[in-house]
Amino acid sequence: MKVSCTVNGERVEADVPSRLLLSDFLRHELRLTGTNVGCEMGVCGACTVIVNDEPVRSCLMFAVQADGATVGTIEGLDSDGRLTPIQRAFHERHALQCGFCTPGILMTLAALELRNAMPKTETDVREALSGNICRCTGYQNIVDAVLESAP
Amino acid sequence: MKPAAFAFHQAQSVGEAVGLLAQLGGEARPIAGGQSLVPAMNLRMATPDALVDISRIPELQGWRKIGDRIHIGAATTQAALLREKDLAEHLPLLMAALPNIGHVQTRSRGTIGGSLVHADPSAEIALVAATLEAELVLRNVSGERRLSTRDFQLGALTTALEPGELLVEIVMPVADAGTRCAFRELARRHGDFALVAVAAQIAGDRLSIAVGGLEEVPRRCDKLIEKLKEANNASAAIDEAIRIELGDVVALSDIHASGSYRQHLAAVLLKDCLLEILP
């Protein structure tokens, strides 16, 4: 099936099987391997991308369902090669260890930022990121980084 | 690729969607947000041979107030509902329950109708629909029928929907001014399905309260309501009313929680909600 969408500002057209997940389309067809795939059943949040300004699990969506959509992945988070304030805070606060969950977390936060819905308290940060599982950090440094980068 | 192969159809109208479902036969499934269906497909627990995407049908989006009822399009996402500030005035109980459903990423695509047709015993929307005695509008090629939640949700993951039929609208009564409501749930982790959840609302002297996660379908607590109505002092009768309500319950038991723990939780959450809303 034909799918035509915008990924990180670039127009993309492809002919894909209907059963191709958006996550696999991004990784295998477009070679955007920054979007990680963990559980592939919507639990871990590693594959979070932004579709039409909303954070979604790309493993729970078929590529054909993104037809006409605007998709953002970690590769497009910053266009001039410099880290965003949140990325910088993650770096400075040591908010990642293996880094597998990090793109998903950053895309979730970027989506919240688009709607001016960035969490401002520790409770809100933990709730906002409850759909992103990290098995290394114990979350504390992630929470600190988000709070530090809050305007 | 994780899911088995299927044919994909993008429906532009309800008429087209039910036409496609009729034509494609029993192994075709409608898909809206896919937040329950796609995991099942990725695990190959569900292998539909065709999907009819209803997420872009304008008639199935948004809500409107008609008289003293709110009509919600079945494919309206949970995130879209949460952004509707006016809805908090009309359906405070639904709005209190919505943030407990999954996570921000699943609410972006998960829909109100999808949750109802999936019919998980712990689902928050099914619990609210049962509490408010919502009416569900189902459509197929030959027409429309309306079911109460009691007649719709028949068991765990089982509804009265027939092949070729589509849930198109959810109708809930508007909350009167001065309505008080409470929603409580306990889940192992934030965003998980609740082990047990309770939804309660009181409008004037009319109390509605139901428990989810305890049995296969949400339990409307009619005996409890009756007992409290008879009591001179409702607050003093809460413990006894809960005991009577839960007396004959055979609670679900699984790897997440035993039946006796669920029963205990139900009593605790029922009491919390009643204390919060009773005058």
C-alpha cells in the first residue's frame, strides 16, 4: 500500500505492506534507527515518536495509518546539530545509562512541550513518564533533569 | 513483521465502514486507535484478515450536547476528550477517570469506543459507562440499535457486538449542577489496568456507584445503594452496606492479585469514594 507522510520535515513516499508497523517503517525503510524497539506490544515506551503533535507508540500503529501525517523522531529533535535544553539537562544530570529508553523519553517530553504541558513537579514528571520504562537509572536522575530543564 | 498479513481499508464514513465490514465478513475488524488490538496482533493472538480503519471518520469524532445527554463519537481519542474543558462540567466522572487510562502515549490514539468494545474487566471507561448507565449506539448495514452497558458487556473481553456491527456513539447523561463524583483505583504501576477501581456519583439524592476489576464486568452496587437509602444516617451505614454488597461476590483471581485481595480492595475503595461524596 502507498503511504505518504512527512518525517522530520522531509516528504516520504513508500509502498509498504499493510502489516508493517510504523516503528519498523522508520527503522528498516527509512533507516532512522534512533527510534528503539523494546517490547513491541505497547508497554515499554521506547518506540515513542510524535505523530501530528501527539506522542504515540510507533509499535502500536501501522505505517499505512501514518498516511498524510507529520511524524517526528529523535533524529529530528534538533535541526542544527546542537542539543535541546532537555537533552543537555539529561547529559548534565546523567539521566541515562544504556540509553535505550532515552529517545522515547525525549520524544514524550518534546510532545508535551509542544502543548505547553511540560510537567513542573516531581509527581507530574513521574506521571508524565510513567509510560516510558527505564531499567538502568532508577528514574531519579531523569526526574532531576526534567525539573532542571523546566522553564 | 510481527502481525500476520491483513488487508487494510480506510473508511471515510460510517456507511462505508459498516458496508466494508458486511462485505468482508466475520474475520474483518474495525480499528480505531488500535491500542488493544495491535498488541494482540503483534502477539498473533488476533489475526484478522482485514482491518477497516475508522479513525478518520468525521461522524465518529467529538461530542455534542443534545438536551440532557452528551453524545460522544466512538472514535474520539481519550487525549482529545481530556482537552475538552467544557466536558468536565457535563461529565465530571468521565473526566476524573480519563487520566487513569494507560499513559499519555496510549491516550493519544486510544479511543472511548475502543475501550468499551475491548471490554477489559478493569477498564475505566467501561466502569464509568456502567456507573452512569450509558447507552451505546451500534450500527450495521441494516440499521441501528441501542444497548445499555448491562446488555452490551457480557463478560471479560466479550460484548454483544455482532459481526458487521460498529459501535458509533456513547450517550451519557449530563451531570446536574451540584453533582459530586469520585473515582479511585489501585494499579500495580501507574497506567496499568486497575486491580480494582470504583466510580461514584451523587446528584441530589440519587447515588450511582460501581466497581470494576472485581468481576468480569463492572458491578453496579444496587444493594449498597438500597441499603444506604434505607439508613437514617448514610455515613454510619457505609460499612454494613459494603459488606452486604460484596457478600456474594466471587472476585477475579489472577497472577496480579488474589480474589480475596480484590474483594478487600473493593471494600476500601468503595468506602473512600462514599466518604468523599456523601453529604
